[in-house]
Amino acid sequence: MRALMNDFPPRLDSQVAFAIARAMLDGFNKHYRLFREVSRAAKGRFEQADWSGQQRAQSERIAFYDTRVDEATEHLQSAFDVANLDPAVWHQAKLHYIGLLTNHLQPELAETFFNSVTTKILHRRHFHNDILFVRPAVSTEYIEYDEPAAQPTFRAYYPTRATLREALTRIIHNYQLARPFQDLGRDIGRVLGVIEQRLEGARLRGNFQIQVLSSLFFRNKGAYVVGKVINGYTEFPLVLPILHCDDGCLMIDCALVHEDDLLLVFSFARAYFMVDMSVPSAYVQFLRGLMPRKPRSELYNALGLAKQGKTLFYRDFLFHLRHSSDDFTTAPGIRGMVMLVFTLPSFPFVFKVIRDFYPPPKETTREKIKDKYLLVKRHDRVGRMADTLEYSNVAFPRERFDPALIAELKATCGSQVEEDGGLLVIQHCYIERRMIPLNIYLQESTPEQLEAAVIEYGNALKDLIAANIFPGDMLWKNFGITRHGKVVFYDYDEIEYLTDCKFRRVPAPRCEEDEMASEPWYAVGPHDVFPETFGTFLLGNPAVREVFMRHHADLLDAAYWQAQQERTRQGQVFDVFPYDNSRRFVHATQAPCNIASTSETQA
């Protein structure tokens, strides 16, 4: 904007500039209308137990944004020849756009849409920060208070201790779900017990209230009431997952009242929620109150607004660069054959660049690798696959790179690296949250930590199986451990659908020479997997082997994998809950609810 200060007040005399701004906003409004429609329809799919439809909608919605950006780009190019316009017209278009956003309910999303279209039209050398929204121009504070058309973000209930049960019942009824509850009185009693325990006997203050977001949060087979309890200066979350029972009725599965529980529900390793929001920034602000440690970028991602999440992440990254002085360097751990991974030690993320060539036995291409990452983006990640942010033409300050890293980038990723003055531009990269590689963690862990991590590793594989995913390369180095102790997979270049694999037993050797041979004596097809061989490269450490065989020996049996395949093909797979089993009411009471079959069909 500095460039415009010499011409103040700015000239707004270009009709083309206004038409561009209007067309750009029309493109965004179409996008968000369709986004809300498919998100709003999640309630009906949940009520009808249309799990395949729910997952299909979640997957398809991810492509909405890029489709609308492409449409807007094509329209502007054909109608205004925008690639050849004078920069002054773009300056005016941005100012007109800001004016059009004055009373808009999603201004931050609309600004990001403007950036997406503009950078698609103009080459990196021709767009400047005074044309783009490098920082927000329109405030998102208090939008709904000025706009009667906006849906209220949350509802507030002010019960006494005597009327708390009645208020909780009213909260559930107000969502107007079209299916009856199996026993809502029983469920509310359980929720009451959890709330009372969380209050720890404190008396209710004059401001005691329960606030719940107006829309349910839908994902896979669950619907989540998301809110908080306020008592004086004390606040704590209140999240109630609602599931289907095998008799066609509904039940509240548990009550989550701690921040750490919510961090797992909103994890970067889970699929995005379907939420009907007129003012998404207000939802993010509410959620930030429940999870102050979680970046706003990840909350936008969790709500399905991944492009806005990327925008905020990049702003946070630039801010961090300005306020740090360490250098980018190669990430710790065993170097991958497909990806060069580097990191900034003070920043909790890694940057992954696809190499230009892959030594044997890797047989893949850049496009195949991109397809694998897209598969994960659109699939249910069941808390076991890290979400990735995909960027193009990322400009880094060259002076902040370790010379050895620059040399390796040029030697192995040369087609993706360009130097532009003091900048090092990477044409394509993925960014993931940094975790401790599991192989390093096991080397440095205590016996107790090792046991917990090996158990978690096996659980991660079984959760991936439930999601119809075979990780391909199951080495410890391809998994990381989070600060919550969860094991998460993050290397996707060999990932496959479970149902596309052929799990086999190793044929018996025909003679002694077969047993001594360095190569297999049997034919191996491109999709053949031999689970009994996993132990050879996974269980060399005796301590690891003992824990693994005690808890997950079934993973070395081809029959186990074949059974899971068949279950997946029939839609008979286990649910994967985003919270600990010990939190579930059914875990303690054995209520007659279906917890082990007809899980979400994979899209």
C-alpha cells in the first residue's frame, strides 16, 4: 500500500477496475454459497446414516475452491485481458474490492480468494505486495453484531444447578435432529456427572452459563456439539459427540471437558469438519477460546477452509522469519530417497521437496507422488496421517539457508529451485508439522516410553487399516510421534488403498538352495505384500520385538490383513474415535450401541 501513498486520496476512476473487483467478489460468493450448501446438507446425511455420501461430500468439497478460482481466472482473462493491464488498474481493483467487503460476512476468505486469482493471473515477477492482501484490510471483529442477516455464532443458556439437566436437554433438542435418541435422559445424566466432576464441587456463580456453537460439527459418522461452560472466572470446553446406535436411534457417546481432548478431536491428522457458518471468523474465535494453543490456521483447516488456513500459516511463517535468526537446515533423521526434507529449528514444521530422481528400488514419478499426497488430502486421515500444506513458488531468504542445504537442493531438486536476487524460490513443496521420527524416539526412550510407542505404532497401523489405507513403507522412520504421544504416518509416496493390495503368505522353500538364496525364490507381483516378512526390518531390537509380539503379532499374519480387506469391502470396519476409549460412556456401561461395525465407508 506504500506505493499508493504518493497518490492520496487514491484515484478510483477506472470502470474496468471496479468491474474486475465485482467479478472477483461474485466468484468468491459463488464459492462460499456452494461450500455452505454442502456443509449444511451434512445434517441430513447424518440423520439418514448416509456414511458413504458424507465421506464423498467431504472429499469433493476440497476441490471446490480451486474450481472456483479457475472459473474466476478464466472469466477475468476473457473479459478484461487482465494479464496485460497496467498495475494502476490492479491497485484500483484492490481498493474497490475493499469497499465491496465493508459489510461482508466472510471478508478474510474473500481477500484470500482475491490473492488466489491474482497470483494465478500474474507472474510472480509482476505482482507486488500493494496489489495483494499481504495482511487483512477488513476487520473480522464483531461482524455478526452489525449484521442482522448473520446467523448467531452461539447460543447461551443460563441454568441453575437445579435446572442444569433441563438446559442440557434443551441444548440437544434445539439442534432438531430428525432421529430420536435411544435414551436421552440416560445420556444427559452421564453428561451431568462429567460436568459436576469438572466443576469440582464449586458453587455456581451469577454468570454461570453454557454456550454452544449454533451449528453441529459433522465428520464421518459423528455429529459434535461444541461449546463451553463458564462459571465466574473459570471456563472449560464442553464437546458432546453424537453417534448412531444399531437400533437406528442416537446417543451421546461421551462428554469432553478438557483442552487436550479437543486438541485430539481437532487434530491436524484428521479429516475436516462440515459446519454451516455464516461468519467463519467468529467460529474460529470461539474455538480459539477453547484451544488457545492451537494456531488459527489449523482451526480454519479443521473447518474445511484450507486455503484460509494456508494464508494464515504463511503470514505466521513470515512473521516468524522476521523475528528469528537461525538458518534452514536438513531435517534430522534418515534421509528419504524421494523427498528432501529441511526445517528451521525454531519453527515447528518441515518443508518437503520432491527430488528430481529416485535411486533403486524406488520406481515412481513426480506426478505419482503428487497423486499420493492428494489421496491423503481427500481421504479420512483417522488421526494417523499428517495433513500437508501444498505451496507453489515459495520465496525464502537465501541468506538464511545453510550452504550445505543449498548445495543439496541444487544437486537433487534442481528443477524445483530458482535463485532470484536474494531469494531462493522453491517451485513446489509440502509443509507438515514437525514430529520426532519414531526411529529416533525409540533409540532415546525409556523402557516405559518404548513400550507405549510400539503399542501406538501398532494401533496406528490398525487405524489406517480401518481407513482402507496400507502405508506401503512401514519403517519406523516414516512415522512420527506427537506431543500427545500419538503415532502419525507422514511418508506417502508408497501409500495404497488396502483393497488394492494382495496379501500373501511366503511360499515354502523348495530346497535348501531356496532358503539360502539372497533373492526370493517365488514370484512377487507389483501389489503383493508378505506380512510375515515385516518382522525382518521392524523387529531387530529385542525390546521392540517383545512388545510388538505381545500386542500386535496379528499384523505379521497375512490372514489378518485379508480379513480386514474383506471387512472393508463389505463396509464392516471398526470405528476410529478421535478421543480415548476411556472417555466413552459405552466403554463403562456397555450400552447396546453398535461400536464395531458399519463404520464409515471410504470415499
